[in-house]
Amino acid sequence: MTNYRRGYNAELKAVHILEQAGYEAIRTARSGGKFDVVAVGAAGVRLIQVKRLQDTRGLNRIEEDALEELSFLSVPASVSREVWIWVDGQGFMRQKAL
């Protein structure tokens, strides 16, 4: 399986989790933007960058880099910027919001 496909699968899992939590969620296919998934619900809007790793090596660095990148984006107070990190064989290990 290609890296693209593995990342795609992690994004689909994020969409499923969000839908189960009552959000309308979509994957922003090949957007090239900062976010892979957009979710809208009663609690607000969630803009999510999904990262996929083969193992936990580098987990903290990847999380820090992604959060720093998102910190420069201005969004309304009701919108969260989030990083979700999927580790193969373990699922989502981190879900962090700014």
C-alpha cells in the first residue's frame, strides 16, 4: 500500500469518528491546504490535519511541527484547529487542538 493510501485511510477513519460523534465531516481530497478534514456540528467547526506514522518514533516532533504550522492561521473563536496523529497498528495516538 502506498503512503498516500495509508494517509487516505487515516483521514477516512477520522471522518468516521467525527460522524459517530454527531458531526457532518468531509475529507478535503488533495486540497494541498492545511486541513485534511472539516467537521461541522452543534459545538462548532473543526479543521483537522491528519498525520500518519508507521511507528511512534518522531511522534512528538511531528505533533509540535504540525501545531506550530496551524498556530499561524487565524480562525473565528468557534473554529478549532486540530492535529490528529494515526500510528499504524495503534490507531489515533494523539488528538490535539489549538
